[in-house]
Amino acid sequence: MGKKVAVVIPSYNSKRWIGKLTTEVLKVLPSSMVYVVDDNSPDKTAESVTEKFGKNLRVKLIVRTGKGGRGSAVLAGFKEALKEKENELFVEMDSDFAHDPADLPALVEKCIEFDVAAASRYLPGGKVVNMPWQRYLFSRAAMFWSRLVLGIPLSDQTAFRCYSRRALESLNFDKIKSRGFFVITEMAFQLFKKGFSFGEVPVTVTYTAPEVSNFSLKEIKEAFFSVIKLKLGP
């Protein structure tokens, strides 16, 4: 596995995990470059990255003003990573170990075969740990609805992914309007319509700080109508 891999990690108040996570990513992917995109975290995540990796040329810190959302942070990281021509594959993952770095080699290998490789909690062999049952049911319903309406051949629409350079370069970033997790669904839908190939690998996703679910009617409506709006276009 000699491909150069750019790993984008959006962070906000991630000081507790970011050092260990980045170290493990660099270890399991020897040919990787890590881009930490921090939204000016109050817990000084950015400062901790600088302190630990300031002289490491394989780690780049991008600090944004304000909390712009996970999705827009991923896009900012990808745009920066694309500037480095040696980067061939591009991964995005959570900063809190919900996404296990140990799964990265399999994900990258799958992306050599397909244009987009997606980790999936819902494939045989995959599972979810510590997810509140209300959110689990909502997640499964949202996955079903998204696949039914959009047709994207993925069993999990929100777990971490790897993209080939040609796939990522084909995206129209200006058309992606979401700021949160729905960004990766918008990306996948663009690539699906362009005919890019998709593969999946089963993973275990562990929620390190499960919270009591407090779903609102607004959240359910947003999930439902975002898919419809994306399908219908501008």
C-alpha cells in the first residue's frame, strides 16, 4: 500500500483525543499526511496539536475562526489536501475515536479498487457500540430513506470514507451547501450521478461519549427534507 493518503480530521474541543488519534493514524498509514481542521476550539485543541506535532511535516493544522460545522471543515481540509499533488487518496474521519484508525488500511485498500470506499456499521461484520437506541433507530431509518430516494449504493451514509483524487477533483464544492454531516451525502450524490464506483468495508463505530437522545420534530424534518431537496436539485 504505497499510495499517498491525506487524512482530514475535523475537530472541535478534541484536545482529549487528537494527539493519540493523530499518532495512530500516522502509524497505521506510513504514507499519510494528516490535516487537522480545528474550529478555534475553546479547549485549545489547536494549541495541543502545535505542541505535539509542530515540527512534524506529516501533520498540518488548519485553524478556522468560529464553529463552521463538521461538514464545512471536511471540505476545507480536502481543498487544502488537494493542493499537494503527491496526495492520491483522501480520507475524512472523526476526531474522537468513533472511527477507529485500525480500520484505515482496509478502507484505503478498498479505495484502490473503487473511486469511493465507505466504512459501514450496517454491513455484515460491522456494528455500533454505545449508541443511544433512539439515535440508532433514527440512523437506520435515515439510511433507508436516503438510499431509497437518492439511489446511492451505500448501506451507511454517514460513516467515514476514502476518495480517489479523480473523484474528489470532479466535485463541484460550490454546490455543496450543508455544514454538518449531510455534506458527505451531498458529495456521494454528486459522485453517484457522475458514475463513480462505490465500495464498502464493515467497521465497528464506538461512541465514546454517548448522550441522552433528545430528538425534536425539527431534526426529523430536516433529515427528511434534506434528502428530497438534494434529489430535486436547485
